[in-house]
Amino acid sequence: MMEIHDPELMMLKYKQDNQPQLNSPDKHFMSKLFNHDFFDLAFRPFFILGTLASVVSMIIWYLQLNSLFELNNSGLSPSIWHIHEMIFGFAATIAVGFILTAGKTWTKQPSITGKHLFLLSLIWLTVRFSIYINSSFSIKVALIFQLVWWLIVISCFFKMVYHAKNIRNYLFVPLLSIMMLMNISIILTDLLNYTGLAMHLSRASILLFTILMSIIGGRVIPFFTQNGAKTKKINTPTWIEKLILPVGITGIAVFILGYFLDLPFTPGPIMILAGVLHLLRFSFWKTIKTYKVPLLWSLHISYLFMGFGLILLGLSYFDLSVININIPFSNALHMITIGAIGLMIFAMMSRVSLGHTGRALVLNKALILAFILIILTAFIRVILPLFNFTQLAWDLSALLWVCSSLIFIFVYSPILFAKRIDQ
């Protein structure tokens, strides 16, 4: 072998031979992490993380309501903290996981995966921990990272639909953008001590979810019902389909503007009309045929909750003391947040987690219990306060929600961390 006599070459060879190899195992670990099946598509991490966040948030809220724990009072105010985490820490997180996953199917374009999905999840976790700390500084950190999270999500989805020229699903870009603006505005207004406005925008965000449910539910529930219950083709009258979104959007616009302007009318009648339209649409979906299929009847019941919830919201604007009835706005809103949004999310997560991992659409019996508990939670939270059992309603609904969420996590974690079984 030829000897090296050049001093510089000898020094270079010495450095190369003695270079520490500590980075190799680290790189191997990170590579395995980024390529783990858990980061294959967005539904996997966000279904688990979002559900886990709802458990943590609900436990903290339960302790807060029972004076067993007190949130840091220099960040978000307690009510805004609770509603923010259930809307954006839970519901919006799950919705994003679904939309980024479904986007791949809709467009035949690659969705976010691997290293980029890991980083997006890390950004999401930074937001959650910052909000749990709930100091003035940590909420500002959360605000920045929440904005970054939304911008990445929206740009990823826009890239998919734009490259595929998938015009039908362009509407999710402005919808996600409005959610982002609502999210940022809620945090900002509460930080600036405009808590009343922050609460109003939070409620508007819940109403915005009814638009998302109307779009997704209107597409998938009839289709799933035809396939799963073996019914004839479901056809909803065109006039209902043409009216349902404009009426819903108008109701939300009037609701938001009512905070800033002295309008001569309330959104009550529009909300009632929106609820009636949803129930009319629902009446064509052959619900009776789904009673043997939990993955179907759960979706149908969630949509039913939304229709009735909107009607109750509308009625809350009217003086019904003549017939000795009082419908608080908050009660009606919880019929939507728990019964409609909550149940539809758990039903869709259960179905998507099976279908997108190559498994048969056969529901674990434990999830049937979870669905029943969520339905019970909605009734408890809405009805018990009417009989002055408010604290009991808060406590029971919080505990039942935690139980339902833990059932989902226990059943679906092994599925969401594992490979597709058809690969």
C-alpha cells in the first residue's frame, strides 16, 4: 500500500479516521421516526393527539369547575381557554387530519407525510403545551405557532387541489382560512381583555363547524348509507341542497355582525330555517335502514343533533315565557358541540381509521358504548341545567366525555400506530 508523505493529507486522513461516529445512531433513529407508519398520513397523529388533548383539557376543566385546580390567570380567561381547546385543540385538529387525508383521495396528489408531518405535529404540541401553561408569554408563543400550523395546513391542502385542478374542493381553502382567522382572533381579543368579543367569536366558530359538517356530512352520509345499508340511491331535492349553505352562512354572518351593529333583527329565524333545512335533508337519508350499522346510525344521529341544535339556538332568541319555556343559548350550543360535532367526529374517526389502514369497516363493540356515552353526554349537558342541576350536568358530561375519548384511544392507538394490513 502506498504511504502518504504529504503532511496535510496525513492530517486529513487522521481526522477522517478519528471522526466520532455518534451521529450515526441518531440519524438512524430520526430516520426510523420520520418513516414510522404513525406519520404516514395526517389522520394518524392528529386523530390520536386531538382526542388526547380533549381528555387533558376536559380533566383540567373539570378540576377548575370543582375548585380543585386553578388555571394561570395571566393567559386566556378560563371560559375562553375551555372553548378554545375543545374547538381548536380537539375539533379543528381532527378536521384537519381528515381533510389532509381525504385530500389525497380527492386529488390523487401526495399529502403531507414523514418528516414534514412530524414537524407539523411538533408545532401542534408546542401550541398545546403553551396553552396549558397559560401565561401571558406562553399564550403569545402559542399564537405564533398556531398561526404557523394553520398556514402550513392551508398551503398543503391548497397545493393538492391546485395541482389536481380539483375545483370541487377549493371551498375548503377559504373555510380553513376563516377558521384560522377565527382562531387567531379569539386568542388576540382575549389577550387584549376583550373577553366578550372573544366569546362571541368562539361561538361563531362553533357555528362555522356546522357549515363544515353540512358539506362533509351532506357528501358522505348518503354515500355511506347506500353502500353500508344497501339502500337504493339517495336523492335529496335540489332546492334543499341549493338553499342549505347560503342560509347557514347568512345566519353566521348575521350572528357575527350582531355584536358590532345594532341590527333590527336577530339571527334567530335564520338559524331556525337552517335547522329545518337540515332536518328536511336528513329525512331523505333512509335513517331507519341504518339501525344495525353503528358506523352509520352514529353519523345520522350526529346530523340530527345539528338540525335540532340550530333550531334550539334560534328559539333561544325568542321570549317563550308564555309557554313556560326558557332555552339558554349555551345549552343549545352544547347540543351542537357534543351531540353533533363530537359524535360526528368520533364516528368519522372510527370509520376513517379502519378504511385508511386497509381494515374491514367492522366497529369494535367498545366504540358503540363510546357513541352511546357521547349521546348521553349531550342530553345531560343540555337538559339537567334546565332543572337547576347545573354543576351535576358539568361534572357528569365532563366525565362521560373523558370515558368516551379514552375508549377511542385504547381501541384505535394500536391501529393508528401499525402498518396498513393490506401492504
